[in-house]
Amino acid sequence: MRLRRRALLLAAAGACLAPRVRALQAPAEAAGAQPLLGALPGKLPLIQRAFRPPNFETPLAELAAPFTPNPVFFVRYHLPVIPWIDPARWRLQLGGASARAPLTLSLKELRGGFEQVSLAAVNQCSGNRRGLFSPRVPGVQWGDGAMGNARWTGVRLRDVLRRAGVAPEALEVVFSGADSAVLPQTPLFVKSLPLERALDETTLIAFEMNGQPLPHWNGAPARLVVPGWTGTYWMKHLTEIRIEPRAFDGFWMKSAYRLPTGAFPGARFASQETPETTPITEILVNSLIVSPRAGALLPRGKPAAVSGQAWDGGAGIAAVEVSIDGRRSWREAALGRDLGRFAWREFRMPLDTSSAGPLEIAVRARSRSGAQQPDKLTFNPSGYHDNIVQSVRVEVL
Amino acid sequence: MRSLAAGVALLLALPPGAPAAPAEESSELKDAPGRDLTVGRCILCHSLEYIPGNAPAMNRAAWQKSIQKMRERFGAPITDEEAKQILDYLDANYSGKAS
């Protein structure tokens, strides 16, 4: 019993100290430790990266489905005070220095006053896979599951903004949510979008996710959906939208969620850019091997396949290629149903299990814009945009 | 540490697919000089898993930067003397990255 306890303690300690293994798991799991699972009210057990503010990650196996079910969809907050909102009493304020006709909308008015639209889109946290970064960087140590794909239903932000009257000098649209901090000095989580992105027909104020009212932990009763852009812009529990003639200078725009200027492709956010840094914007082309898991043992002669998801920032996926020989040769995988250019696309390729031995399976996706996943990580201090080609090692026996 | 081992044992004992316990706040940090002060100041705004969770990415310089961010950006009520004690505690117990 003593020995057993000691072994467990060593396993737990090893989670922090073992050298990093580049695999489809955050380091703690790669070192053999079980991730801590916890269930928030209304959610199934998710990987508990932090309890307060809540940061819960979707387990890898749950990312196999075309649409990630609401009870397993990841949860990400910056601030710890998160009110449960009565939809009947919720109000959305629209105003700002460049709004000609400020107004307030109830949920009923929002749902009934504008054309309703649905679209499928990946919601991916900017810091997804930060826990796989090399060298390691501070922040929530996410594995692969700070993302999911859902069908979002709501109204176009641009229809609502037009109702509020967009003045010609408008530059940015600024979004606030209901979550708040303990200390008055802590900056509230407030984000902005360039006007042109706010007016894009795909930017929604959503009140449904996968045909159900938005779950509390995913932004009830209404949240922003910015298909193709990382999750930081998808403001949850929306309370206020301001149309402004100046660049918003809050902490979460000016200091957080920034990349070295020019280091990555993707839309530019000109009003927020400096010579040194620029806001993260679009999701880069990427893929995820969901099955087999790293280290899986595949019975010889039994049919097997590699499968997972591929996605990008809205061009859509053109092809997914698989290598089983250490990235020397590549073959195209079969693609699943096209759910829309902002959704992920399932890929699948049978594996030859006729002879025993190790297999190194690598997967790389290419978008319709021609962008392809890189082999090498572009380091940045906040650990964003890890879209390098991943591989898993398995054994046929 | 005993309860950590018990917790790990409990997790390992769960059959796959078994419902996990409702999520709860961790209040465990390593018992060493400076722990109570660290717990007292940090827990005001966030649960403590952020500390061991970040350990693999942290060294003394990174903890110093983190404490500075909490004080200057987020308004954490920590004096200079307390900041030094918290830094010593975090560095001694939760620095998993080479300096």
C-alpha cells in the first residue's frame, strides 16, 4: 500500500517534471497522468484546467462528432463573477459615439426583429494547444480541446448595427459581456472588432447553439459569433455594443491577445496594430487526429483507420494528406460532408495493418486558399496559432 | 499531499465513462514557507490550479512577471514585501522550467 501510494505520488509529480512529449495531449497527460475531470452544472465531465474563472477543455474523443454536443463544448472565462441571466430580463444596449440611433433590445425583440440565420462554425480559443508549445509559455495549459464545432443560430450583427445607425466615421465596434471581476481595478473583458468585420454578413449575435438555447457556460442568453476568427472575439453574455470612431484601448485589446506584427498570415486589424504587435485575428489552417490515440495498439490484420478534423479561417478545406512513413510520402484522405466553409471537415484514411511494427501517422491539411500546415512552430510569447503538422505513434501487433 | 494521492487513486479507480464528481475548487498548494500568504492573496480572484497548472511554463523571472501583472494590471492588493515572499514561495515550489 505504501509503495502504491508512493508510485501514485511520483506519477503525479512526474506530470510537472517529465520532459515534454510532442503528442496530441497536453504535457501532464502525455507523461501518463490522468487529467482532472470536473462537471460544471449542465455540463458533462470536462478536463478541468481551472475552476475559477472556469476553464474546461473538451476531451479528445468528443471531437470526433461533426457537431460538438453542447454538454461537452469547452468553457473559457477570464473573470470569475459570472451571473446566471434571466432571459426575460436581459437587455442588449446599442450605442457609442458613432451610433446615430442608440437603442435597447430585449431577447424577444432581438429574435423577432431581424432575419434569423444559422451557420456552422468552429469556435477555437486563441490559446488552444498552448500546453504543447515549445518552449513552454505561461497561460492556461490547453491541450487540443479548447475548440469545437457548432451550428449557431441568431441574427446578423450588421442588421442590428444598422438599426442603431452607423455614422460614417465609425472605426470599431466594441463588445461587453455580463461577466465581471472581484476587484474594481481589474479590467473588464471588453473586445472590439474592425467595423468591416462587424458588418460582415457572417458575424452573428447568436442565441442558439446546435438547435438549443445557448448553454449558460457558453454565453447565454446571447453571444457574438465571429466565424473564422478566434474565440476571444466571440463575446459571451453580451450586454452592450458600442459603435466608436476611435480604436478601443482596453487591456484585452491593447495588451492581451496579440502577436508579433507580420509573423502570421490572416486578416489585419489595422486600427489596433503597432510596429511591434498586432491582435490575433483569423484561425489558421489546422487539423487534429482524433483516432487512433497516441500509443494505441492496433491488432494486426484488423481494419483500422486514421480519422479526425481539419479546418481553417473560412476558405474551407481543400485536402487532407496522411503520411505513415515519417512524413516522406503523403496520400490524400477521404473528406466527410462539407458543413460550410467555417466548419471543420472530417477526414478518414484506412490504415494498412497487415504487418506488425510501429507506425508514425502524420496529418496535414490544405485550405482552398492554398495555405498548408507548417512543420515548424512560429514561437510567440502568448502561445497562439499552434497549427504545425501533428503526428501520433501507434503499434501494429 | 496525502489527499492528492487519494484523489489520484480515486480517479484511477473510476471505470471509463463513469460520471466525474461535480467540478470543485482546488485549495491545495505545497506546504512550505509562504504558502498561506500566497493562498490568501491569489485565491481572491482565481482558484489555485492556475499555479500548479502553469508550473511547467514558469521560472523565477516568469513568476516575477506574473505577480507584477496581477498587481499592476489586475489590481491585486499585494505589498512589495508580500510580493517578494510570494515570489520566493512560487519559485521554490512551482518553477518547472529552466531559467
